[in-house]
Amino acid sequence: MPIPEIEEFAKILVEHVRDAAIQSNDREMNPDAGSPVAKRWREVAAAGNVEALLKTVIPDIVDDTVFYLLQAIDEGLVTLSFIASNGKVVNLSKEGLGELSGWYMGSDGWRATHSKERLADDFSALVE
Amino acid sequence: MKRDRFTAILLAVAVVMVSGAAHASISTPALRPSAPVPSEPISSLAVPSESHVADPGEVDVFVAVMPLGMTDDGEYLDLVMVVEPETHTREWYIVQSPLGLFTKEGMYEKFADMYGVEGLGLLAWAMSRGYQVEKKCYKSYDWAVEENIIGIKAKTRIFFERSDKNAAKQLMQALQDIYEREYVLPKIAQNFGGESGEVGAGYWYYHTGRIVGFARVSEAILGGGAEGGDWSGWQRVKVGTIGAVQTGLWVVPAAKGITALGAKAGLGTLGSKVLSKQAIAILQKDILFKTQLKGLLSKYGGSLISRSANLEPYGGPGGGHHVPAQSAFAGAPGYDAGAALAVPRAELARLGVRHGIVSGAQQTLYRAFAKSGETLTWEAMQSIETQALIQGGMKAGVARATVRQAINALQRAGVHGPTRIPWGG
């Protein structure tokens, strides 16, 4: 059994990351959902191709889950520090300015910069 | 001709009721011994089968009116006696009350005329909560709210005031009462329960007796602060002022040309706060409003204010999405990230907003703005934050109202403006 502090972390992780992500993605199945993700899912689902649907929803769900982890850090629910390769310790909640989740999701953010996997950019049209 | 005769009677009744005289001189076509319309003879009163009146032209009549009451069908009836003075011929009629008895249709039409789209919005809001309007026969008061029935007194016998216009006024009073009980007071209660303490108390303290269980209200006014300490007179004035301003924000008018609280008479502006597509949809289903509402909506166009999303301090249990982005105010005097308003997680879910998309849109838009080299202003933030919420799935009107409310709260807290561009590097 982990120590109580780790259990506390586990509880936050499950509630605010795992469960939040599942709830968020469940809402996208609502026929009235208006986000670009929901619209994309509906469009692909209407074509009836299961493989295409999975290829569409998997990165969206993964991104949403990572988003909720970063959001938990941004909100201060989880205070994490990162030890960089140069040995510097960075308090992600404090020095991240509450912008980590935005950096991850944004059009020219971390996903676009570092990911080698497929990515749906839902924001490029905003700044065209 | 029958109609003219009946009209003459009604005019006479009206004159009597208004003037208090028992005698009226009216110009009328000949009163002929025929059955008035609508009327029913009353056998028990020995209604004369034959009666006659003078020649056409100027005719003097005496009129007496007695209320008979309301039928099972809700129809109000009067007993009307008309006396021809020279011959003393009497005629008795039972008529549908001629004394300005309002109709629901007429009342709604007048209500729309008097209170416009804001009033209709308030009415729609009440309807959306299950209220119905009914004519009632009250003795002691003009209107009453009974369960989900808004009862409007059907008529009075004294001052001829049961017109559609009067009924519309009573309806508005009833709606104001409902609005205060079901929206304003709970909102005040929320304020009292928050960390910000007793904001609002100064303005609303006289409602203390109506807010059950809020002893802190009187404490706030009489000297006990949120933390139990004594408040100075200046503090109480400040709290009162904030409360008044806050109240003003709740009732900020929506229609074009109405720019300040009180610019429209009475509390007709209250409805602006509660206008929503749902409410409008309900109104549109009501046949009584179809034509008028269409015209009003066209007249006021896009100026309708949607209801803001529910905003709570970010530091509360709801967390959620900061509006605007907190990093814009790093080091700003007066800015408290915990006290700043946010759309709680539950509210985002209720509104079907995908939080990740909102944050991504914020980052994208602020990054683009930073590249423009322009200075970030409140106006620019309003635009960016609104776009971000819409991108996440929030309805445009709600998004605009939400961001506006959040920025207003920051300004009231003394924040002069952003200190940096979020995600601006």
C-alpha cells in the first residue's frame, strides 16, 4: 500500500485526469455538442468506417487526457516539479503560469512542435 | 343597431364609474326595446318585456351596475340596470363585464407594448419555470402568486381600472416579485456565502427578513464583517455601493438606446438578464406573442443580452476555466487569481464546452496577437476570450456575456488591465 501522500496523488490523478477525460469525451457523443471535436466525430461516424473513426478519436482522447493532467497542474491541484537534463528543478505549477495546458493544445503548441503522430488542428482557422 | 345600443350602455356605465355620478348624459342612437347584446333576461327580477325610450339623439339614462360574480367558466358577469328618466322604464341585463375587463390576449399585447422585449423576456423566463397566468377574482390584492399560477385580479368596481394596461402592470409586478425571490435573492445569498464576504448587503439589507437563515446579512450592516470583526462606517458604505453596482449589473438593460439602469421605467429591464434562446423559444410557441415578438426581436435585433455562464471564484471548489487567462495579470495590483472569476468545471460540462479546445484557442489567439506587436487591452481580451469560448462549443451570446461579466468583475476589483500577453513568450 503506498504511503498516504501517494494515495492522495492517486486520487487526484484518477478524479481530475482519468475521470475528467472520460466525462469530457462522453459529452462529445451528445448530438448537440458544438465543439470541433464533436463535429469531427459525428462526420466520421456518419461514414460508417470503424477504423477511420478510431483513428480520429484516439488522438483526440489522448490529447484530452494529457490536457486534463496539465490542467490539474495549472490549477494547482497537483504540484509537480520537473528536473531538467541540466539539473534545474522547475515548479510546473508556479513557473508554468497556468499556461501548460494551453501550450499543449494550441495551434503551434507542443503537440504540433514535438509529436510525430497524427494531429487534428482545431485552431488554425482562428488566425487565418 | 343592437351593438350600438349595447355600446351606449357601456359608455354610460363607464361615465358613471369614472365620474361617480349616478347619471350620465350620452349621445346615442335610439335605444329600442330589444334584447341587448349580450344579455340574458333575469326572470326573478321581473325584467320588463317591453320598454321604450325617447327619440333618437340625446338620451338621458340612469345606470346601475352590480357585480354578479364569476361563472364556472371563468366569465365575469355584471347585472346592469338602465333607467330611462322620463318614463322610468327600467331594463335589466346580465352582461359580460364591460368595466374594462381585461382579456389575457389584450393583457399580453399591452404588456409587450409597455415593457418591450425585456418584459417579454422576463415573462418567458417565468413561463420557462412553469408559471402560468390566470385571471382571478381577488378582493384584497391586485395580483398573487399561488404555486405556479400568477393570478391577476380581473376587475375592480371602483375606479374602472381593470383594463388590459392595468392587468399588464399587475403582471409585471408579479413577475418582478417572482424574479426577486427566485433569482435575485438566491444570487445575493450566494454572494453572502462567498469568500468575498458581504458584497451586496448594503443595497439589499432591507430584504434581510426575506432571506431565511442569513443572520450574517444584518451582521454585515450593523457592524460584523465576514471575519467577525467590526466594520467601519466607510466599509459599510463601500459594501453598499458595491452591492448597488452589482445589482445594477444584474439588471443591465439589453435593448438599444437603453444605456443606464433606470433609463427604462420600473423594473422592466430585469428581463434582459434572463433572456435566453430557451425563453424566446417558449415565447414563440405562445400564439399570443407570435406577431409581436417577431416584430420586437426584429426591432432590437442582435442587442439581446444572453445570460452569462455561471461564474465562481477560481479558488473555490469548482476550479474551472479562468476568464480571462490568469497569466495576463501576473503582478497586476488588485488581481487575485483565487478570487478571479472562472467558469467552473461543472458549468463547462453543463454548457457542453470542451475545456481543452478553449485553452488551445486561447493560446493560439494570444500567440497571434503577440506577433502583431499591439498592446493588449480589455477590448482585445474581450474579443479573444469570447472567440475561445465559442470555439470550445459555448453559444456566442453566452460567451460574450460571460467574458463581459468576468472583465467587469476584474475592473471593479481595481485591476487596471493586463500586464502581459498570455503565451506571449
